[in-house]
Amino acid sequence: MPEEEDKAWQRLDKFLFFARFCKTRAVAGQLIETGAVRINRQPTIKPHAKLRPNDVITLPLPRGVVVVRVVSLSNRRGPATEAQLLYEEVA
């Protein structure tokens, strides 16, 4: 249901783009398809995997592996300050 997306859940590639972890959704999709991204410790290769608030994502980034908890979902790619409110880093 398109009306539920961005409210109850969101595509993983879309979230990575909106939260500014990737420059485009295509880049996010390529990163996911390598199998390097995990949701709640489970590897995923599907860019359309459903992501919900409180899910934990493990991402391999150029600065190192980052673990974040999804705080909220967005319906657009906003400025960096807004994007940082979508997640919190897990130590």
C-alpha cells in the first residue's frame, strides 16, 4: 500500500537516501545488493526491504562500519540537520 509507506515503514534504499548515507537511491541500491547492509543483524540484498522505526541498520561506509537505530521516517530528502534526526548512532 503506497499510502502506508513513509508512515509505518519505508524502503531501505529510500531511507539511506533520505538520511543522507548515500548520494542517490541507485547508489543505495548497489550498496544493499552487495550484501554488506544488515537490518537487525540480518544481511539483506533487497533494496525494497521494509524498514521500521527502532530497526537497527549496520552500514559499511568509507569512514568505517556504522550502526544506527532508525528513530523516524521521512517523506523527502531534506537538509543534513533534518536527516540526522532520522537516526541515532549506536555505540
